[in-house]
Amino acid sequence: MVLDQSRARHVAIIMDGNGRWAKKRALPRAVGHQRGVEAVRRLVRALEGTGLECLTLYAFSSENWKRPDEEVDDLMNLMRKFIKSDLPEFIANDVKLKIIGDWQSLAPDIVAMLEDALAQTANGKQTLAVALNYGGQHEIARAAAKAAAGGGEVSIDTIAAHLDTADLPPLDLLIRTSGEIRLSNFLLWQAAYAEMLFVDTLWPDFEPAHLLQALDDFARRERRYGGR
Ligand code: FPP
């Protein structure tokens, strides 16, 4: 089989701008996050049509704990509601859930819900990877420690084999919404050769059509991986 190099297999998104979306409308930040979840739902429903093997979303960073307790609670409750309401759809649509980050240290009821959702979607065809309590530097440090604990060589390959994303295809394209141009500790290792796309759209306004356009743009880019 000849692999079509122009087709993206794995896209990741830094979903930014929920707060600004709400502020522009004089609404509470929580409403911005709710609308952010709706944007996630639209995208997951459109996943099949993208042909992607994996979509990775940055839902909660290890730095997001610094936000006010009320906002952290809102985000955790949205996560609970989202898993509960959308799990049957994931199963029906062959979506395989994966979680990256230190998610095992979240609230026990969330961990239990996620474990159940992982088990119930294990046979899905397209992966939705959700980054929860995730930090890229921490992921690399954990992977390096595991590689060292194995007693063998600590190398690019052995670190990569212990990353949370080890079983996912290489990252092709990283998108950030809301006009900010930084990685915010997301997929630092995996982004080494990924294409980047920064769009002004605020996350709650992000539509499947934006992703399809991004995939179309990606297909036209020439990737050289340091060669020429
Ligand atoms: C950035 O907006 C967004 C987040 C910190 C959280 C992203 C979470 C969601 C979209 C909802 C939860 C996701 C799932 C999968 C249930 P911001 O608050 O930093 O916006 P701002 O920069 O405009 O203030």
C-alpha cells in the first residue's frame, strides 16, 4: 500500500477563546465553555467525514488548576456531562476514546467514568484523544523516567515509546484557535515536525468546515522533515 503523504492522519487542537467568546456577549465564562463543548460535539460528529485516524483535543492543562475554583469546577462538570451524554454516540459512531495526561489523579468519579468510557469504546475505528490534566514537559519527563527505569538506553525511540501518544499516528497538524500563537505546553515532543495553523476563530465558533479547510490546506503543504 502506498501511503498518501498529503492526507493528514492525526490533527490536534488547542481549543482557545471560550472566555473571550463569552465576554464579547457579556455572558458568564461558563457559557463560553458550554458552547465550547458544543463545538467539540459538532467536530466529533463530523469525524468520519474527515478521514482522520485521530483527533486530539486539549481540554484541560496541568496549568488550568490555577484558574478560580469555580471555573475548574465548571470545566470538570462539563466533562462529566459530556461523557455521560455523548458516550452512546461515540459507541454508535465507532469513535474510540483515549485520554492523555495525568487523568488518573482527577476526581475518582471522573476517573471511573473515563475508565468505563475507554472500555466501552475500545473497538472504535477513529480515535478521539482528550488531553486532561496534561502538560507536555511533564509527559516527556514521565516517558524519560520510564525509559530509564527499563534499564536500557534512553534515546529518542525509547522516550517516544513511553509517551502517552505512543500508540497514535504521528502528529501531522496542530491547530490553535483564537489568534494566540503559542503551544502552551501541548504535545511539545509530538509537534517536532507537525505543521502549525493558528486561526483567529474563537473556539465556540469553530465548525467542522474550518477543520475540513485546514485539512485541505495541509494537503497542499510540502513537508521536508529537515531535508530539502
Ligand atoms: C480555553 O478557553 C479553553 C479551555 C481552557 C478549556 C477547553 C475546554 C472545552 C472546550 C470544554 C471541555 C471539553 C470537553 C472535551 C468536554 P479560555 O477560557 O482560555 O478562553 P480565553 O483565552 O478567551 O479566556
